[in-house]
Amino acid sequence: VRLTKSDPQAHRIRILTKYKTYLPKEVTGKSYDVKVQYGCSVLNASYKIKTQEDKKRSGFLVFNKQDFEEILKLKVGDRAKIIVLIKNKFYKIIK
């Protein structure tokens, strides 16, 4: 994944459409609680899906502000890899 200008401001990591199959099933307007490992830390995140009628859009892993800024420390243009540890529940981020 790669962070765009608006992602750090919203404390989120964008999941492109082609990678959404590795996250919880898409239901419009629904969000899912997932765990994300980064280094030695395990963080809580919310997976939000941004799909509208007949339009496939990116999904987002949304973190609380403190975890995003103090632990993840991701900035615009950063690239990260997301690894599935337990499908639909637990993921690992490598920067």
C-alpha cells in the first residue's frame, strides 16, 4: 500500500480494490474491528469499506490518532506491506 495526502490526516491505510479480498467481506456501510501487528505492538483498527452502488472503491484500515502517529509513524508517500495472519481478523504491517 502507499499513503496518499489525505490518509495520514485521517489516521488510515488505504486498501486498494484488488487487495480487498484479503479483508472482511464487503457489505456497504459496514465496518469491522481487526487487529494489526506492527513491530512488537498489536493495534486495534477498524476496516471500513467505501463502496457505492456499482462502484468498487478502496477500503480503509482506520487507527486511533495516537497509534497512527506514535507507533505506525506513516507519512505521505510511505509504502507498507500488509500480511494476512488470520483472514478477516489479524494482519501484520511491514514498512
